[in-house]
Amino acid sequence: MAAITSALLAYGMSGKIFHAPFLAAHEGFSLSAVLERHEQKAEKDYPGIKSYNNIEALLADPSIELVVVNTPNNLHYEHTKAVLEAGKHALVEKPICAKPEELEVLFSLADKMGVQILFYQNRRWDSDFCNLKMALKKNDFGHIHEAHFRFDRYNLSLSPKKFKETPIDASGIQYDLIPHVLDQAIALFGAPEKFYKRLCKLRPESQVDDFCSLQLSYPNNQEVYVVASLVTAAIMPAFRIHGQNGSYEKMRSDVQEDQLKAGWKPTNPEFGKPPEGTVGTFVTRKEQHIFSIHMIENPSNYLKLFDAVYQTIREGQDYPVTREQIMTQIKILAAPAN
């Protein structure tokens, strides 16, 4: 297995928690460099890693093949474009950019340079979402007419990260949390025929949207609702699916983020394993009787995302998050609220 020499464009929380541990653990990657403009922290965790203080120097390193674009949202387009122009593969955090026309530029540039532009939608590998996919495969829902995807938090305080609270390109909850659940909805149901969007500012003194609700409409009376909020105190189900023959409900329960923040390594045998008894529930009715089927939630691991990245770059396999799906996402995010 020829390892892909890789670099990070930042070593804040996302670099330290969501990327570096996996690039270091996966035999298909070699974590060799990081961009650190101010304080050099990566060396302590990864001895021997090269630290650059400007992106131009990092991109000029001929040994680097793959660059993870994990900078603030409003810089994703600019930095991804620079990575592709340097002839390197890009793995880009959500949102990849703010506008569909920017995405077209990036796609064309990747094709011109003969490199891959790949999308870091890690929530497709959450154990709770995998449970939902298993439920859809194993149970007879009949025609699904209604589906709900939610990502809620409760925090009335403004983020100390100024770029998250400033009304600039790719700001607000619709570009922060919504891409997680919108991607999950698109992965299962595809592009909608039409959609309705509502944005609100609910926190005191908030300058950016902190509530977003999407209604995606599909043929045959199928409606999909995607919601993210920073002002939801109750713990709500992450997924609800209603079909002609039955319904499914699942709470958000993936443990990977919490484990990574606690310093766990993705190679730990217990990594990604949900608490015992964590289930999704499928409910059906037959002859006025109610039957509940509890589906045990299996472990998952974001290493599977990096498996897919490796297989795409080295083996030419199709990446599971497609360009068409990402274009659908960005068109919805960029559209004005109704």
C-alpha cells in the first residue's frame, strides 16, 4: 500500500480531532506537514511533522499529494482553489464553498489538473445514521411519505470564533450544522424537486442565523424536513421516518466526536462503539396490534471515510459523496430564505 503523503491547512480543533488522528492511524496515509501561522503545536503530537507558516510554502512542497482544507468556512473556496492549482488532491470540509458557481470553478479546475476534489462529510459514517440505513434496508416501510433529520444544540452564547458570528460568505448555521444533516438527506433521497427554507436569529445579539429549517419536496407526496438549531433545550430524535407500513425513530448517539475530544485513537477496539442498549426503533401495525422492532446500533469509524479517500486516489474507485450531491447541497444553501 503506497501511502498518500498528506498535509493539513490548520491544526485547531478540526485538524487535531477529526483529521490528524486518522491520517496518522491509516496505513494508506502519511501525515507529513501542517500549516501553523502562529503557534507550532503539531510537533508535540506528531514528532517530525513539518510546520509551514504560509500556505504558499506548504503547497510548494513537491512531496505533498493530498491537502486537507480545514480552514474557516469563508476561506474554503480560496484555499481549495489554491490546492488544486498546485496540482494536489483536496479533501475539503463542509461547506466546500458558498455558491454553486464557485463549485463549478473547482470541479473544472480539478479536472484540468487531473486531481481529485473530495468532500469531508463525516456524518455519513456516524453510527446512528448507519443504523437508519440498516433500518431502511431491513424493514418494509412501504412508500415513505415523510422524513425528519435534525441536528440540535443549546447554547445561547456567541461563539468566540469571530468568523462564525460574522455575516460573511458561508456563515451561520445553514453553512455550519445544516450541511451534516442535509448531506444525509440527499444521500438517501437525492435532489428534491423544490424546497422551502426558513432562517432565524434566535440568540440575543446574534448577527447570523442560528436556526434553519428546510422542507424538501419529492415526487409522489414525499416530504423531507431538515432542521438545525442552537436554541433547542430538549433532546430531540435525530431521525424520524414515516412510511405506509411503519415508522422509525432514532436519537443522536454517535460517540466518535466525544471520544476523539477525550483523546481516544481511532484504532482503539472500543472506538465508535455505542453505549450498550443503543437502538433505533421501527414500529409497525398489523390487525390493530403495534409491533416494535429494536435495531441494535453497531459501531462505526470515520476511518471508513479515509478508506474511501485512499481508494479513490490510489485505486480510481468512485467516492461515495458525489459531485452531484454536493452541487445539490450548495444550491440549497446558497438559495435565499422564503
